Amino acid sequence: MPHEATWLPQWLPADKVAHGLLFGVQALLIAAPIRQRNLRVVTLAWVLAVVWGAADEVHQLWVPGRTSDPWDWFADGLGAAIALAMLQFLARWQRKPGSASRPL
């Protein structure tokens, strides 16, 4: 029996949360090292994460015991988008005057 996350709402499957978190981290790892984070860089990081998610789902078609689920791919893209939006928000928040005294 798979481990269930009892702290999650019943309507939110744990595997979708895991997909979102993992691909969010992946998108951050793609975008974060790039010093100049403009819309083009963020979009490229998101596209790369989504393409990797699609490739992973296609790959799972041929892996015994695994299934390919388009909702997993959706969770991948959503997690990447949320993580990159948070990264952009924090970058803008830190650039505001007087933000040096604000805690993260």
C-alpha cells in the first residue's frame, strides 16, 4: 500500500503534490543561477521543466509497473509555474528600497 499524506485534503492527491514540488524545484534549479532573470529566462525555465515532464510521462508508457498520466504532467507544469512566480516575487521584493531590513 502506498504511503498516504493524511495532512492533505482528500481532493488533492499526494502524487500530484509531489510532482508539483519536484518540478518546481527543477525549474528553480534551471532559473536561479542565471543572474539576469527576465521574462525570457523564466519562460525558458518553465518550458524546459514542462518538456522534461512530458518526456517523463512518455517514457513511463514503456516502463513496466508505471503509468503515464496527463494530470501528472499538468502538476509538473503548475508546480514549475508557481515556483518561478515565487522566485520572481522574491527578487522584486528584495530590490525595493529599504528591503534589506525585511526578513525572508
